[in-house]
Amino acid sequence: MRRAMVEVTLIGVAGGALGCWVVLYRLSYAAESLAHSIFPGLVIAVLAGVPLLVGAIPGIIVAALAIAAASRIPDVTREVAIGVVVTTLFGLGVLLALSPESPPGLGEILFGDVLGPTDADLAAAGVLVAAVTAGLIALHGRLLTGGFDPGAARALGASPGTTEAALLVLLALAIVVAVQGLGNLLVVAVFVGPAAAARGLTERIAPMIALAIALAVLAGFAGLYLSYYAGTAGGASVALAIVAIYLLSLPLGRLVGAGREKRVEAEATIG
């Protein structure tokens, strides 16, 4: 349970902070695609008896190279390339997982095993989270400029395309961290739910990131307690808690928005 709490904290920090940019850059589909594309690597890691990180990292690289190659085919858009590559890789993973020689327990990589990480897994995850955090800090200005005003970004010498590519690399690293706990099918929840909830409660990026991290960690702990007392699957319980927090944020977001509009109207009247 202590390891699980450490893991959901790491996942919450990476997912909450990065998820804000995923939401603002409209990369939710990319997040889901990257998660599904590493499925063959995860299956191979389980079959070989090595940590999931060993299979996930090469899986991400193979998926990125395949998408880049498919995108270069004439008349093939990036969305089509992503769809074809992800479907192919996920299907390959399913074939490996359902083969007669496959050992039992492969379902954990689909739905997660938040209670199963070793100390080595947590140490590796901590290193990756630190790398993601450092990358977000280094790219913060470029992300702001490229996300809110691409034209101004080009005028300042920044490339929105390069910034988005760097963001996708960080997203891939964060998915590698989170997939161990939440599984291949549920991992996208942590990159969308907390950030979407925070987006409805604040319009400033720094409070949004802080709130998204807090909500992600809160959902992680709530999911663990739900799993413990209700006897439900850990990863699915965390994902359910994330969805519940998002749904609860909707009416609160409307109240915050209404209060913000009244404040603007009052300031305009005084002015």
C-alpha cells in the first residue's frame, strides 16, 4: 500500500502537470494513441520477465518512428497515420497476449497493477517524473507562447511544431510511468480528467497546473481507499475516482464562471 501511494503520487505529479498542456494543445487523442501503441512492448516485457519500463520505452520509440514514416506517404494525414499505426501495434499486442504460450496475468498490463511495483520500478519512475518536470520547466515559456499565440511564437523565433514535438516526447515518458499503475487502457484518464477539471476552475496556467496535480493525487488516494474497502481493481478504482472528480468539478466550474462574469461586469461598470 505504501508503494501504491508513492506510485499514485508520482503519476499525479506527471499526469496533472503534463495533462494541462495536453488539454490546452488538444492532444488527448495523441495521449491515448501513444498509450495503446506501446502495448506490444508491454506484452513482450511480461513474456520476457523484465520490468515494464524495459518494454515500454522501445515501444514508444517504434511507434513514433512508424507514425513518422507513415505520415510521409503522399495523401496520408498525421491522424490517419496515427490511426493505422496504433491499430496495427495494438492488434499485434493482443495477438501476443492471447497466444496459447502466454502466461496468465497479462490482463494486468491492460488494467494496471497499482499495488505491484517494486522499489526499483518506483525509483525508475521517480527519475522519469523528474525528467518530465524539468522538461516542462524548461519549455514553459515556449509552451505558453506556442499554445496561445503561434504567430507570435514564430515572430519570436520559436517553432510551435518543435515545441509540440517536445511536448509529445514528455508525454511519452509520462505514459511509461503511469501505465504501470493504471494499465494500457486506463492511463489516458490521468492526463485528461484532472487537467480538464482544473481548466474549468481557473483561467491561469500556474494555478491550473497546481490544481490539476492536487486533483490527480487526490484521485489516486481516493481510488486506493476505494480499492481497499470495496475489493475492486486498483487501477480501475483510480480511473473511476478521476472521472468522479471531473464530474463534480462541472457544477463548481459553472459557479466559478458565473462569479467571474459578474466580477468583470462590475469592473466594467465602475470603469
